[in-house]
Amino acid sequence: MSKSIESILRDEIFAELDIEYPEGRDTRLLDQGIDSVGFIKLIVLMESKFNISIPDEDLLFENFSTAGLILNYLTEKTL
């Protein structure tokens, strides 16, 4: 069985960023300690792990500011 989007996000991407995966999907990543460099790493890791390309127009922190928004985005892009 393949890993779920959330488990890859939590166990691989957040672990590599050295950021604790938030308990609530609405917790802001800024509150978890992500900064602008971490945001770029997050984008690169998502593109790599999920074999997607995130277009420039989507590269707004507001689109990826919580785990819930990231999960929604990845679910939409990987279906």
C-alpha cells in the first residue's frame, strides 16, 4: 500500500525541514517556525516527493500557510 499524502508530508517533508507537524490542520506554519527559506524548501520538497510542478502563480505563502491548505493543494494536484 502506498503512503498517504499526509504521511509523506508529516514523515518526510516536515521531518526534513525539522519542523514539528502541527496537531491542528489550521495551525499556521509561521507559528511552527517556518521562515522564507523554509518555505522555498517546502515547495522544492513537495515538487520532488509528489512529482508535481507548482506554477509561479501558486507560489504565495497564503496558499501553503497551514498543513490543511497544503494537503488540499497536494490532493488536488496529485489526483
